[in-house]
Amino acid sequence: MTITLYGITHCDTVKRARAWMAEHHPGYQFHDFKKQGVPAARLPAWEAAVGWERLLNRQGTTWRKLDDAAKAAVQDAASARTMMLAQPSVIKRPVVEWADGSITVGFDPADFARRVG
């Protein structure tokens, strides 16, 4: 299994993670939510690994711009999944599927270094 980094090209955190990966593990794959869509089949595995609450970025600009009714509608994994598919920018980034099958969210250079050895 290869390493796949999911995110959005213009996200600053994703840019830092991609630069780090390019330097330390150039064989990784990048999946752009904006160009390739959110892989709906992968969301349940991400939720199981990190929890839907961590996966849903309630601190980001996209979330803050949503109307109150849309925010209030997100109350469980199913409603969060619906929101993430409709608004990919509400997914905390990057999501990384590591070669060992583990899944992480966010960029921590020390953690990345441990994982790629």
C-alpha cells in the first residue's frame, strides 16, 4: 500500500505536508478534493480511525461561512458525512492514509518522520 495524502491544493497546511512528503517520501500520492472529489467510500474508514468530530473542521473558514441551520444539522457521523461530501473544505486536512493502513489527520512533521522511517 502506498501513502496517499488527501487535501486541497491551496490549503497552507496541505502545502507544508506535500513539501515535506516530496522531500522525504517522494513516492506518495496526492488526492485533491476539489479536482477529484471526496472519496465517499473512504469516509467510513477515516471516521473509524479518527472520529467524525475530529475529521470535521469546525474552525475553518468554510464552516464559519455556513448558515446556522446547516451547522445545526450536523449532529452525528451520517450528517457529518453528508456535509463533508457536499462541502469538501470542511474536512480537516490533510488526511493521510499510511502504508501500514493507519490514518491520520493534520500535519505534524515529527509524526510524519516516525511513520516514513
